[in-house]
Amino acid sequence: MGRVVAIDVGQKRIGIAVTDVLQIIATPLDTLHVKDIWPFLTKYVQAEDITQFVVGYPLQEDGSDSYAMRFAKPFAKKLKKSFPAIPVEMFDERYTSVMAKEAIKTGGAKKSKRADKGLVDRISAAILLQMWMNQHEKTVLNKRNNG
């Protein structure tokens, strides 16, 4: 097995999270300015065994595309072109930022830490990745049970 990398694409910043090699735990990795993402990913893919990219699919509550989709879709397309051997899946990221902010607050972080947008982006990516892993695990279990 290899690592799965989740990417929460924003207009200015990109949050990144990654699994361990056994794909059990999602961990926040980094937050980068959009201009720094491609050199970072190139180095990371060279250094690690990446088996999947998961890109946040920003939807409105009613399921329609959100404003942020104009950044996420082109990013996913470029990701597929840049790393053609690694599958790219877009996955519903609704409420991940809200959950990240709540997790930071519940964790007892001081007000200055709660205002750190980069931290929110990293944790949002980790939540996205954990949700993807949970869904993927259910799919695998259903195939085993029904197949």
C-alpha cells in the first residue's frame, strides 16, 4: 500500500493531508500558497509512494457547485495531467472547514491559533481525507460482503 494525499484547494491557499502507508490514519501535512503547490507535489511524489489523490469537491448545501469549484476542477485536471499514473478523485468536502474550526476550538486552541487559516486548511484536508477513507472502507466491505 501507499499513501493517499488529500488536497483542499482554495483561491490563495491549499491544505494538504496524507495517510500513513497502511492508509489507516489521516494526518494534516501542510498548507501552501497556490504558487508553491506544484513544486511541493513533485518532490513529495518522488519521495513517497502515492497511490491516490483526493481533491475536495466544493458543493453547496443543495448539491450544486460552489464558487470554489472554479479553482478545484482545473486543479484536479492539472493534477491528472501532471501525475498520470496516480488516480485523482474529487470528493464532497461540504462542511469540512466548519468541522475543522470546531475541532480546533474544542481542542482548546487559543484565539490566535483558531484564527490561523492555514491550520484550518490543513485540518480541513485531514477531515476530507478521513471522510474519503471511511467511504472507501464501506465500499470495500460492501464488495466483500456482496461479492
